[in-house]
Amino acid sequence: MKKQIISTPLAPAAIGTYSQAVKVGDTVYLSGQIALVPETMQVVEGDISVQIRRVFDNLKAVAEASGGSFADIVKLNVFLTDLGHFPIVNEIMAEYFQQPYPARAAVGVAALPRGVGVEMDAVLIISD
């Protein structure tokens, strides 16, 4: 199968050697997103809830650029520097997703790029 690189100016540009997303067949692999504002490439100002919302907005922009939506996400990975923030992720995630929810993992990590507190990546299946 041929792979298609997905890119949108509505999400932060890659800050390393990766693509925002790669589509192979009906599967889309979204790269990790952190709380960068696409227009400035700076970390959004505010607490962890502001960061989480920015990450979801960035993921949404890339999902939509691939021809999908949050309803197409089958797997979401959440990386947190403080697992105590996991209830906040759940609360905000409920604003962005409806049942049936995707499979999900939450992983505590020592650090994330640019000193942010949260990063997420996802896998979408887009049916025709």
C-alpha cells in the first residue's frame, strides 16, 4: 500500500524528523502533539487544562486534514509528566469525544518536549 503524508497549517509544524500524520490505506497514524500554538510555535500559556485542550485541538486539526474526525480514532495514547492530571484529561476528553470512546493508554513520563505536561498521539481508521 502507498503511504500518504498528511500536513496542515492548522496544527504545529513538525519540530523534528517526522510528519504530522501518515495515512496508509484506511489507517491514519497521528504523530504526538504537544501544546504548541500553530501560528507562533510557542507553548500555550496557562495551566495543564489549557495544555490538554490545545493538544486535543491540534490532534483534531490533523485528523480533519486526513479526512477523518475524532469519531474515527480507535486508539489514543496520553503521555503525562504528572499522572495526577489524568482526571483532568478525562474531564476534557468528554468535551471532545462521544461514545463509543477509543481504546486508550495513559503513560507517566519523566519529561516531554518544550517542558510541556502532556503529549498525545492517535490512530484513526477512516471507512469510506
